[in-house]
Amino acid sequence: MHESKDFQAHLPALKSLNAQVVGVSADKPESQIKFIEKYGLTYPMVSDTGKQVIGAYGARAVLGLAAKRSTFLIDPEGRVAHVWPYVKIDGHAEDVVNTIRELSVR
């Protein structure tokens, strides 16, 4: 929840860098809708109950029963530009913004 709210707070900075935020979770769509409404999220959430996307990105947690908290930065060509495999929530969205800034000046 805190991670989602943090990304929402950093959305203007991310948009100014032409970045889009998409949340992916194994939760059912009904749960996601309630979550989005409760926290006022304005970016899309994808329900991956079959864990196909989660598995494709190697983001399954121990025993594959859930998704581990990870962030993937995908470049405009669809390539993975950066991975945060184990996210520490505090300051994470700001770290993503700073990484995008660094990568965009290269």
C-alpha cells in the first residue's frame, strides 16, 4: 500500500520524464478496484492471478505462491533497462525517478 501511494505521489515527476507507472499484482480485479479507489491511484493496475507476467519477470516469491515486491524499468523499445529485485518501500519511488533521470542523460 505504501509503495503504491509513494508512486502516486511521484507520478508528476515520472510523467515529466515520459515514464508510465503500471502496477501488477496477483490480486483479483475486484480487490484491485477497491485498492485503487481506497488510495486514489490514477495509474493502471494489472491483475495477474495466473502469475504469467510475474513469472515471466522472475518476480515470484518463495514457493511461487505470491509475487515478491520488485520494480522493472522498461525502456521505449520494450527492453528491461533496470531492475529493483527486492524493493525497500521507503524512498523507492524517488530512487526510480532518480534512476530514470540518470539513464535519460546517457
